Amino acid sequence: MPSANIWIAASDGDIVSVGRFLAQDPTAVNAHDENGYTPIHAAVSYGHISLLKSLIRTHGGNVNVEDHDGDTPLFAAETVEVAKVLVEELGANVDHTNSSGMTAADSIEEDGSFPLVAAYLRDREPSDPAIPKPPPGVSVNLSAEEDVNESLPPVDEALRQRIQEMASRPNFESEETQRELRELITQAVQEHVIEPDAARNTRQRQDGAS
């Protein structure tokens, strides 16, 4: 049975039906449904990679098209595989912010359903010497954040390489790898934020006693 419209066809991964709709109206590739979604958002959300590539490369879709909330298709990614295709093959902008001022990594991280996707997107963000964001469930209280920012080195390149190595594993989506990733990020936060802060406080006490 033919799909009722291009958005349903895209959700179903029905490349043939999507192609027919676009043959009738090529601009529909970036068109919004009543909920603000485009066929590209639908293909991303349901993980239809072949259709996604076709929408962008064959039909000229905008990989950074926004829905009514300013979310690009990257915000709808639910697997690292889809996120990789969007960013590394199709040129999705990881720095785009929606109407709430959030990047895709921010939004996915806040939702909490796809931590590996959020971690991958964080790794794709430009290097920043600021304090790494703690993972869900980790709270770090700082009394002099600006001093800590100045004293910390850039995020350890070894950490980035380890995350990239995890992302390339066949079992990247497994609970075991997720747990390992969370532990790695937690350790990095503690090493770069908590320990330097404690060391500085110790030095201050020693200076005050002298």
C-alpha cells in the first residue's frame, strides 16, 4: 500500500515512494509536516541511512534544515552510526544551536536516552580548553570557575582517542561499552577538574600558614 505522504514514506524508509513524491515536487525534500518535521528528520530518526544519503546527495536536501524548534536532523539521531553519517559524510553542523540555545549534543545529553550519541557529538566539537562537561549523574561544585579554566590544560588528546576507539567498536552500543565510556568521562572530569582544584586549595592553605 502506497504511503499517504512523503513524511510517512521517509519514516518507513520507502525510497521508491519518497522518490515518486519528490518527482512531483522536488521542494518537498525540505518541507515540514504539521509537527515541523522534514523527510530528512524522519529518515534520521528512524535510522534509514540509505534514504538519508539519497535525500541529501540525490535530491539536494539541506542536511541542516531546521524544524519549528530550530532542531536540525542531527538532533534526531538515535545511533552513533547515523550521527557519523550526518557529520562525517554529509557535513552536518555540530555547532548549530536551536531556538533554546542548545546544540544537538546538549539536547541529546539532556534527554539522556542516547548517551553514546551525545558523547560522539561532544568529541566532534572544536577543542576547547574550558572545563569538560561532567557526564549525567556527576556533579562538580567550583568556587572559582574562572581560575580553574585558566589553570586547566586542553581536554586530554588521549581521552579523545580512546572515545574514538570505542566508537569504532562493533559493540559500541552495548551496555558494557556504555559503562566503560561513562567511567572514562567521569575519570577525565575528576582528573581535570576535581584534582587540580583540590591541589590549588592545598597550596593556598600552605601559603597562608607560611
